[in-house]
Amino acid sequence: MNQRNHLGEFEEIVLLTVGILYDDAYGLAITDEIEQRTNRKVTISSVHKTLMRLEQKGYLHSQMGGASEERGGRKKRLFTITNSGKETLREARQMRNALWQAIPSVVWDIV
């Protein structure tokens, strides 16, 4: 992975969560999904800032969805992963897998 494609841990989690939610990825749903899957508390503002940063980097695209009654007629900003975002996630996964595989088995045997 080159430096241009570097993802921070939270950026990677947000990007993966957008993929998990697929066609229903908006701020609050992403926040709730992250909290449920990682068992850690995150703020909606940190998620929104990260979504905007990922969109600026070209890893996400957003568009306004339809208004809903449960949101008082307000529209949702829906996010999707771009091809560049998908490639960056693939590269991050390959790098992590290579690092895991490089750990000698003796490390796991030490208590």
C-alpha cells in the first residue's frame, strides 16, 4: 500500500461499515453498526468527520436519499464505496494478512 492510500484504523472501520450497510449507509446507521460490531462507543460527529475525509480522499461517494417520516421529513446523506475505496481496502487487508503471516509461530507459543 502506498502512502497515498494509507487508512487510519477508524477510517478503515468506517469504510468497512459503509460496505456492510451497502445501500443504507448514513451517519447514524454507520455509528450504530460500528458500536454494535466493535463494542466501543463512537460519536456521530467523529463518524461524520471521517465520512467527509474519506469522501475528500475519493474513497466514498455520497448523495441525498429520500426524506422519511421517522426523520421528520429530513433527507439522509447516503454513502457508497468508490472503486478507489475498494482498492484501498483490499490493499489494507493484504498488508495486514502479510504481517500476521510473518509472525513466527513461536511467538504464539510463549506465555
